[in-house]
Amino acid sequence: MRRRRLSHGAEDASEINLTPMLDVVFIMLIFFIVTTSFIKESGVEIERPESSSATPRPSVQVLVAITPEGAVWVDGQPVDIHRVGTTVAGMVSDEGSVVVQADRNATTGVLLEVMDRLRDADVDKVAVAAERSANG
């Protein structure tokens, strides 16, 4: 009879309290959510040209990408080159800026046409992306 009581008491003592572990897991989850930085991607792989005077632009609201074949993408969605200005104008706010990421092998004519369409749609803050070269 005595053995039953000892084994029954041992079962109670061997239970694991999971509350502190769950608290730690939730705190870690909140920490990772708060510290995560969200990187805006253009949606296509672009090989940017190099420039020694390239400077970072942290407050980018809309990314426009031009592929080597001349296709235009706005925030990961393909867009007709004739509608780039109106599409971007509807997405950008007064304080926001637009960065055009033209591939190194894209034609200059497509880049200039995109820039003209953006200017015609009254989008003023436009920059062209480049990789910072090792020389500068």
C-alpha cells in the first residue's frame, strides 16, 4: 500500500509547468516581430549599374523596375509602359519618392520614357538606382 502512495506522489512532482516557457516564447516572438525590417523588393532580378556617387535612399515608397528586355514592373507587378505614370501617381503620396531600378542591359530609351511618363503624371521625387562602386 505504501508503494502506491509513493508512486502517486512521484507522478505529481514530475509534471512540468509550461507557463514560464510559453511566456518566454511569446516575448521572443514579440521581439522578433518588432525588430524585423521589411525590405521592399522590385519583383524582378535587376543588375544595377555602378556609380561612385550613389547614396542610400531610405524613404522609398514605390519601386519601378526595368528589365533587360524593356518590361516595366511597379512594386512587383508588370505594368504597360504607357500606364506607368498613372499607376505610380496613384500609389505615391506627397512625401513619398519613387526609385527606378533599370537593369544595366536595359536600353536608355526605355528608362527615359519611364521618367517622362512619371514627370507627366506629376511625380516629382524620382531617383535612379545604382550600385555603389568600390572606387568611391
